[in-house]
Amino acid sequence: MASVKFQVRGKRNPSKITSRLILDKDTDYRIITPIFINPIYFNNKSGKVRQIAEFTDKQNMQDQLDTLQRHIIDKVNLAVREGEYINSDWLKECLDNHFNVIVKTDFNLLINYCDHYVDKLKLKTNEKTGELGSSRATITKYNTIKTKLDAFQKFKRKTYRLVDVNLKFRNDFLEYLLEVDNLARNTAGRYIKFLKTICLDAQRSGFKVNQELASIKGFKVEVKKIYLNFEEIEKIIAKEFDDEKLKNARDWLVIGCYIGQRVGDLLSLTKDNIRKLNGRKFIELTQQKTKKKVTILIHPKVQTILDQNNGEFPTLYSNNLSSSMAVFNLLIKDVCFYAGLTEVIAGARIDKATNRKEEGKFQKFKLITSHICRRSFATNHYGDIPTPYLLNITGHSTEREFLNYIGKTSIDYADQMAVYWEEQIKKQNS
């Protein structure tokens, strides 16, 4: 039967107490603890603190050792049941866990492997572009999940290992994200997916993970896809503004709905991005997120705006792109309000008091964000422009991902098929 004893091997005051795990007469492991004591106050024969009156901290010191002893024995019993290999490294990890010592090189710890995974992303070859390193957005995404996991550990007052990530962990972490961190369900579902991605990478790298990992799934809750149809875009175009900032916001919004780019790429456009080929004008850019080079034919609505600005794109609100994006995001709500987009529809918006998304019914202009440019382009032109070309412009990897993005269902596919057959019959009859 395993036993745990303590001893002080040095004579210097103070000296650290050594823990000794005895499994049998031939197996004896010793690891130094972070507990200091004056050697004269410790009895190596009994392995206990001497009950000397002048040593006022004797009872507290002995309680610490008794607690550590129980911790080690409990871990030994658990390791034996699970067939875990016990050696001096195992004992050191056991002590580190008890004293909350995080060893940065121990990638069996979940937080440490998160750090390791992010470091690997910086050296990963981008499969789409062939360039070295993942995008800044991807690295930020996994740094965020590491922050969430670290906060979860502090909430639970426990340090988790890769092998601890099972279905119970998934449920506890999900409950924390939803109930304590007050995240939206879709955001929480993505974090579960990111967590599994990290653990699968650890498994591929040879680290031990829980056998329940394969059963852990992320999830996505269906939300109504908000976009601007052609009629609404025309209302926005027709609305005149005396305020220069609102006028620029209107023009950027219209351009965005006809080129289908993320707001960072949209507001980065300058005259230098315009190319001429065979008498036609194109916008040429490299997407910040995907590093993909995209060429988009300039729509007449966009050309009209450029002509009104002497061939230039609208003015930005700041030399700082992030600041301009924030201002644009606010102003387009006003633009859509003045354009009359006030009908009440279902959707989700950020609650300023909680800084979290809330679902409900709102006037449409309140649901408008800069992301509506890309979704409006994709939704309005699906079925008219070949899907592969749409994917190339929006930057989606697969048609399935694209269709999910614009919220198409089996009813939409059936309706589109009906329109197709009607056109074929008309051609045959003619």
C-alpha cells in the first residue's frame, strides 16, 4: 500500500521539506516541496513537525503537510484505477497541481497547450495562400479562447489538463460562458468548437486526451439573416444629406453592398485599387483576412459615386482604420433611419448596458451594422451571378459555407429550381 512521508534533508535555516512517495519496498520517489521550515523544528524519524512551544506556527505547518499527504494518496488511488504510470515526474506534477505551480513547458496542462497552439499558428503554412503564419484574426481568436479558459479555471479554482476535457467539462464550461460570462449562444458555441480544435491538435501531437473528446461538439443557433434588398438600397441612394459625414457613410454603404467585402477591406479602398481592362473598370484588392487577391467589376451604382467624387472613394473619418470602422458602424444606422428603414423585424442587437447581444423585434435600422454590406451583396446576387464567382468575391471557402452565410434553406433551393424549370419550359415553347 502506498504511503507518503516527509523529511528535511538540509541543515540550513530555513530548508525545504521533501515529500517521499513509497509505493513498495523497491519503489520510492522524492520531490522537494515549496514549504520551508527550520530543521530543528522537524522530526525526520516521524516525518512530522516537532511540537515545540517556541515554534508558534507548528500546527499550521503540520496541517499543510497532512493536507498534502491526503492529496497525494487520493491522486495515487485515482492513477491506479485509471492505469496511469506513476514515477517521479508524476509526483512532481501532483505537487505542482496542489500548490498551483504552472510549469510552462508542461503541455499536458490545458492553458499551456493553448499557448503552445497559438505559437504554432505563427509558424503554420496558410493552406489558402501558401504564406507563413495564420492571420491576425485567427491568432486573436485562439488567444481569446485561452483567456476564457483561464477565467473559467479561476472561477472553478482548479487547473485543468488536456485529459480533463470531457463531456462534463464541456457542459461546465458552456454553463460558465452562458450564465457567468453572459455570452450569446452562438459565441459560446464557437468557443466550444475552438476548444475541441485545440485538443485535437494536442492529440495529433501525441498528447493524451480524454476518450470523450470526439463526442464534444460546437453548435450554432439559427438567427435571422439581416440584409438590404435592392429596393432598400435604392431608398438609401435617393436620400440626400447635407451632413458630409452622413453623405460619406451613405456612399460607403452603397459601395459595400455592390462589392461584397468586409468593412476593413471596404474602407481601405483608394483610387489605386481601380484597374482598367478591355474598356472596363475593376476594383482589385487583397483581402486582409484571407490574403486572397480579388477582382470585382465596378457596378454602375458604384461608378456614379466615384464620378461624384472626381474618381475617388468617399472620405474616411480618421487616419486610423479602426476608428473609421467604428464611426461608419454608427453612422449607417442614422443613414438607414433617414432612408425610412423603420419597419419592425426579428433580429439581435448589442445591449449597451450589458454589451451582449439580445434577441427580439426591433426597427430595422437599429439592426444595421457594417457587416450588412457583405451579406447584402451575397444574398442579392445569389442565383443571378455564378456561385463560384460569388465565393471568390466574398472569400467563403465552400458553397455550403456561403449558403449557410446567406441563410438559404431547402425551400429556397426548391423555389430556385422551380424558377429554373419555368425558364427552361419558356425556352422550349419559344
